Amino acid sequence: MRENDLRRVFVKIEPDVALKGRIINRIDHLEDNNMKHASKKGIRRTVVIAACITAVSITTVFAAGNIISYFQSEKSVELTDMNALSRYNEEVGITASNHGYTLTIDNLATDDNFMHVFYTLKQDNGFTEQDGEKHLWFICRINGQVANFGNHNEEYGYLSEDGSYKGVLKLNIASMKIPETFKFEMYSVEGSQLNGEFEGDYLYRDGVQLTESDISKLLYVSTTANKSSVKTKSIVRNIHRKFSVPYYDKDNNLKTGEAEISKVVFSPFGNQIIVKDKCKGAGATSVSGWALFDENGKSLDILNTDFTGSPEGAESTNAIEFLKADINTKYLKFVPMKQDTYEFLRMNTQAIGTYPLTFKVNRYGNVVVTDVRITDGKIEIDYFKDGFSSPDPDFKLLDKEGNKAESLEKHGCLQTTRVHHNTNSYTIIYEYYTEYDESGNKVPFEKSSVSKENLEKQFTQIGIGEYEFMLDYDNAIDMNLK
């Protein structure tokens, strides 16, 4: 689903407590192949908060190394640890043309957790700003296995000044068995009006060997890639730790099933826990909301993500990314909340302007705001987590009286959470783009209404809810990594 579609769908939604977690968007859902590939259009995750759409993206500091042209623009969204991306990427430069498009793979960066595909797409007549997000969607294969359909995949891009589209795919490959050297294929059927020439989901099946006739109908490139440069920097710990998990069957009956933490992967591009189950993906969904500690009792940050779910009885595999650990970590512990102990206590508020601002969010942790920046049409909040808290703090933008800034509530905004892997910190960005009346209908949008001056008048305090609950250490899941 494209950004404009997301805005139209979600801009008027006021979420309840249940929506504080994750809303998983699936497009053109495929029922066969055990529903392994959950979406033909890629996975887009959104969390709706006070009429804002949240799309998780990543930012860090760029370092010297192989040049990745995607990052040579202020429009780029930076991914992962930029020091690692710069150091462990391959310059490729392979190009193919078909159906009025030219595709170039610029760089590949691969380790045991993620594969980053940086590419340039050109159209014979050039892309324009009016095209919006009318770029192509690509299928990627590694040794014949489709890499797009796991959870925690990301896609970003922008139109450059020369009319080309600069894009990046971040593919979660932690559940795949990939040798040091492998065949990488990238192709698209979109734009060629050839959808009717392939039966069913032929192009999306694992193990399909594309023929020369198939390739001639596609915008297609392939290359031999490798991840040998990061071999000594990655550690895979096979855990096979089983645990019970509640889930609902197709008739909405509550049942108890079995899930397994199959492995933990530490690598330059991130740390992930791989969870398998035959309970519609309930294993990863459950533990992702728990607290995670290392051998020293330090709380580790679990990142917000989407999850895939196969039908009951078919295996689902999901990855959970976490911060504040490395290859030297010896032990992990998942700790759930005690049932029926979760209670809202109060809204803690503080005036912006002097930092840091420390907000107690529960008995186990704080959220610390280190800066707030206001510019025309945009509010940015920098923060980090001290102890255990939910994946995304529920910030409230308040006026001087401590109430919701009413004028801001009338505006639609795109909220982006950027994760700074190298500092274990975050930035939430509110970008205002339209306005609504009291009935929720769009009205003429005056950009001056969200000027820096007006935003500063309206937004003077931050609020974060504090909750009471108890962690259930008696039902913790221990993982020995040595």
C-alpha cells in the first residue's frame, strides 16, 4: 500500500488501547504455499496514534567506506548501523532495461540477519514529482528462494533531481540458510502489463527456475553476491527453546499451542531472535511484548515490527530485532507481565525547552527525552529508553494548560520513528500535511497554520502515560547463548 493510500485509510481513525501495538498491512494476500509469502506487495507496518500514521524507519551516522549513492541526498532514510553498511557493502553496478525502465543494482550489503539492496530505477521519460510513489515493486530471490515475504522487511525511496528513483530494500534473511556466495535475482512484472502471462503466483514461488522466455518479459537483473566479508563478525546461536503460547483458532476459540525460539543471531546489521510456531504466528507476537534482559539484568530494547502468520498447523517463522546487545552477550531472558496487573495510573507531563526530560512509564523503566526540534510543518522528539517500556512511547503533544493541542488535532500527520542503532536511541518525527474540520472532513490547508511560530505556540508540553503492572519472573523464558 502506498503512502497516500495509508493516509486516506487511517487519517480519521482514533485508536483504542488495543491498537497501541501493531497493525499489520497485507496486500494481495496469497493463500497457497502455506501462506508463507504473506504479501505480493511487500510488508508495510503502521501504527495509528491520534490520527498519525507511524512508519518505522532507521537513521544513524554515515561513515567512510564504499560509497552508497542512495545516501547522497537529504531525502534518504538511513538504515541499520551506517558504519556497518559502509564497511560491509559490495559495489555492484549491474544494469538491465525493459518495457521503458532501466534498473541498476548499485550496492548489496548482506550478513546473517539482513540483506540491503540499493538500486536506481529510471524511466525513459523520467519520473516526476507528480508520479508520487509510482515506482515498481520488485521480487528478490536468493538461490531461488523468495526473500520478500518474511516479517520485518522495509522499503524506502525518493525521486532524485535527475528524475531517477533511488530505492533500498531491507530484507530480513535471518530465517534463511544462505551460503557465503549465492545467486541474487531481482525483477518486476509491474509496468509491463504482463500480469496475465503468468499463472497464479508462479513468479512468487520458492524454487521456481525462471526461463529465458520468462526473463524476457520482465525487468530482470541477477548477480553473484556474497557475505564473506562479515563472516567473522556474525554469531548464530541455535537455542531450540520451546514454550507454551495462547492463540485463537479459526473459530475464535482460545487454545494453547507450542512455539520455539529456534536461534539468536548477532551480526553487524542487527540482533534478532527467531521464533517458530504452528499457532498462526502467536509465538513471536506474544514474546515481542515481554521484557527482555541480558545476563547482567540490563533491559534490552525490542523494536516494533510486523509479524507473519500461517494457517493453524502450518509453520510460521518470525524475527524480533533488539538493541543493546552484541556477540559477547551470554544470556537472554524473556519475562512476561502478570495477568490482570496492567493499570493506567496517570499522565506525566513536562514543559519542553530544557533537557533531558525523564518520564517514568512504569516501575521498571523510564523514557528520557533529550531534545525537541520544531520547524515549519514538523516536530521532532529525540529520546532513549532507560529500563523496560513499550516498543513505542505514546507521546502526547499538549498545550500550556496540559490539554491536547486542539489545533494540532485538526491536522493529519505522518509520524515516523527512526531508530539510531549506534546510540540505542530514537527520533519521532511528526510531519503535518493536511487539515480537517470538526466533522473530520478535509478543508483547505494553509501551511502557515503549521509554521514554526504557530507550532511553538500550540505545543509547549509533552505527556506520556504511566502504567502499573508486575513482571512474572516465574514464567520467564531463559536462553543460554554459550
